[in-house]
Amino acid sequence: MLLSALILITAFLLNLFLPWWSIAIPGLIFGYFFNEKAMPSFGWGFLALFLLWGGQALYIHFANDAILSSRIAEMFSVGSPILVVMITGILGGLVSGLATLTGSLVKEAPRKFS
């Protein structure tokens, strides 16, 4: 749980100043230092950014009366604006989950081959 909270807070702060792909940086760093197994690392990293990006997309959805998410849903032929919010959260979660998984596997690699 601490891993997920640290990734969420750090990714939020980095996302204020850096491009969207900067959300992978906390996952790589914390995945390396927390020394979790592969699947829990992916899960905590996924959860952190799913909540962050999904929450931000949901906030934007309600803040502008679903105008933006409705137009994006129409543009991509998704159908539902809420589905756009869910897809946003899933994409952020996958980026962070895979980054956290990579960090934890890099930490394990020297132990397996030496």
C-alpha cells in the first residue's frame, strides 16, 4: 500500500511539470527499491495510476458537464463518456504497472544470474 501511495503522489507531482510519460519514472524507482515480487509490484503500480488518472479524468468529466469526454467518446466511437474515463485510468495504470514491474525485475536480475 505504501508503494502505491508513493507512486501516486510522486507521479502527480511529476505530471505537473513533465510530459505524460513521466508517470513511469516513480514506478521504475520505487519498483526497484521496494523489492516486491513481480505480480504485487505490477498490481500496486497499476492501482496507483489507475486511481490518479481515472480520478483526474472523472474530475474533468464532472467539472465540464461531460462535454470533453462526450466529444472524445464520439470521436473514437466508444459510445459512453464514462468508458473514456475508464480507458484513461487503465492506460495510466498499464504504464505505471509495467514500469514498476520492470523496476522490480531489474532488482531481481543480478540475483538470478550470479
